[in-house]
Amino acid sequence: MSFAYMTALELKDLLARGSISPVELVADTLARQEALEPRINAFVTATPEVALAAARAQERAIAAGEGGAIAGLPVSVKDLVAMAGVPLTFGSRPFADNVADADAPAVERIREAGGCIVGKTTTSEFGCKAVCDSPLTGITRNPWDLEKTSGGSSGGAGASVAAGLTPFALGTDGGGSVRIPSALCGLFGIKAQFGRVPVFPVSAAPTLSHVGSMARTVRDAALLLGVMAGHDRRDAFGVAEPTPDFLAACDAGADGMRIAWSPTFGYAAPEPEVAALCEAAARRFEELGCSVELVEDALGTDPVEIWMAEFYGGIGTKLKDLMAEKPEELDPAVVATLGAGLDRSMVAYFEQLFARYEFRERMRQLFERYDLLLSPTLPCAAFEAGRDTPPGHAARNIVSWVYYTYPFNLTGQPAASIPAGFTEGGLPVGLQMVAGINREVDILRAAAAYEEAAPWADRRPPLG
């Protein structure tokens, strides 16, 4: 029996009743991983021994009535996140032999909750591109069309979940890297409030980076997010308030929510088919008892320069010696973009920093009037694998073409991508959902209600 495409909650129930064993489930996952990996290239490091050891331990724990929240469930970890004793390559050839000496907090919590980690998933180099390829790992492919990109930088996580390998996955998001592959791979992916899931060791983009969850259903993503969330003193930005019950939020319904729908934010350039699908999805919330108001100029000017000053400036500073000494070992597109980020003066940097605070205040005021802001997650569906930017958006750089996602790393607000439908060519399109500060529950209640009204998880890519 194959367990591919079963939800985490379905599998959790089968495990709790003893209908299947964790070892049986993990063995099936590993077999599917081995069969599909040559086609999708979602993993940089497989960890079958780690997964099976955890499965055996969870078999005993479940039998004793001591299983954790995700006891026996297979999960993957993106290769920008530390996992003790396992390579932490950052998708980069110079770090191919780098091994983490301790777990990141999110990985710690996944293990403690009984998760069985089947491997480290691929990323663009240091998470710097919105697609998923690197000189170290090559191209990760989209299960919906193997000639297309899975998106980045959590592209391995997105491809593996879309392919039915694990019900959920850990991703990271510094400019959209959970939401982008979720949109292109037909998943629900959420980054919580900045600092809700602790980040340690310190990221190269420490004021932007989130750890998030990606799944085929809203409740599965909520389950994993609840496991990873909670204050940790190692994260200087950690949210210290109690963690909400994310699963319970999925049962609250969307009735009465105030929603702003913004197809372009005032500056983006979505393709017509994508814009139409997203508008239809946004208007669906009216049927769920919400008010939906068009707010075309929701963000004002494009904050991309503010974001690049933080993201590329931070990563460029971390890698400046490597870029000077061995640039040929790095992705040329990443080198070019990081180099431009290092050319800013201190005055220019602080001008962007103060502009960031002004932008955050504009968004705070917007969310005094609305519970949610909806937009396309991306301007397009998946495009040819191996390209850094989609056709028609070549004037933008390796991340700025996404338009919609990076603004909410600047503000730190919770944001998610939910499937909005499929193009005529059969490719998924994502609708972005943004909530007010510390209000992940608003995304989850609305997303779960939308999923019930317009389910998508029964539609699967043509992988066999």
C-alpha cells in the first residue's frame, strides 16, 4: 500500500489507531523518494537512517501512548536550516562538505514532536534566487511539468510535497521563498509572524528570514507550524507571546472578515490569466461571508530597493571574501546581484532602513481597516526550468520579478500562498494572503474556509 498524497492528519490517525506503523510509513516514503528523485531532484542529502531510527523510536512511543504531535510522520528540512550531523551546504559548492554541529530550533522541535526527517531539500545558492537551481545541486523540477521550475528558494521542499513524498516540509522565507514554490507547486505555504518560529544560527539576512511550513492542505501546514513555533532565547527577534492554537483557528470560519483585494499593489505586472484566476478566488470570499474591497494602490511605491539593501547587503557581506577569492565557484547570477548590493554607502543603507520603517507604518495603518490583504502570489505560473526570471519580466532581477512577496518580509507580517486554481495548461496559480501583525490565525481561518469551498488537494501532478 502506498501512502503518497495522504494528509498528515489522515496518517496521524492511522498511526494512532495502529492501522499502520511509523516504520512502514517511512519505508514507503523512502521508496517513493528513491524512485522520484532522478526526475525531480528535490533533495541534496537523503537521511534514510535518521528517518528509520526516528520511526522505530516513535513506534515504541505511540504504543506507550507517548507519541508527539507529529509522531511517525515523514518530513523534510530545507538545506538552509541546520540539522546536527548532516551536511548544511546552503546550495553552494564551497560548502558541500560543511556539516552542522547542532540542530536549529525548528529541527529540534520536529524531532521532539516525533517527526521522521527523510532528508535535506534543495535550495538556490544561499536562497538568493526565486527559482531552485544551483551549481551544487543542479535544477529542481516541478512535478506538474518537469520542464518547469518548482520556484525558490524552497523549491526542493515544494517539489517533494507536490510529488506526494511527505505531507509537509520545512521551508525558509526571506523574500517569498516559502510562498513562491507553494504557488508554483499547488501547495499551501505559510510564513508566520517574523520571530514566531525561531531562527538560529543567525541568518545572513537576519531581519528578513522566516522559517515556515508547506503542505498540500491548510491543516497540515498549521500542524507543522504549531510544532515549530514558540519563543526561543537564541533568537533575538523571537515573539515572546504564547503561540496561538493554529489547528483550532482552521475551524473558526471566515464570516465577517474584512478583506482588501489588490491585483497589482499599484506597481506589479501580473499576466492576465493569473490575474483573472486570483480575482475569482478573492471574490469567492464574499460567498464565505466576508466583505471584499478593491484596493488597487495598496502599497504605494515598490519597496524592492529597500528589500535588496537588507537581503543582498547582508548575504553579500557574509560572502564577500568568497566572492573576491573564488567567484567561479558560485552561481554567476548570485555573484552579480550580491556585488551590486555591496556597492551602497552607509548613508544610502540607512536611507533605505528609514524608508523601511515608513513602509511598515503604512502597512500597519492598512491593517487597521482590513483583516486580510489578498493579491496574486506571483505574476505568472511556472516557467521554463533553468531560467532565473520568467519571460516578460527580464527587466527585474533574480528576486524582484516576484513583485508581491518581498514586501511582507520587510514588515514581518504573516503571509501565505493558497492555491487559486489552474491555468489552461494545467499549472497551479497561487493567491497570497497577508494578515496583520501576530495574526496568523486570520490567515488560517480564512484559508481553511476557502479550502472547504474550493478544495484542491485531490488534484495531483502527472507523475504516476
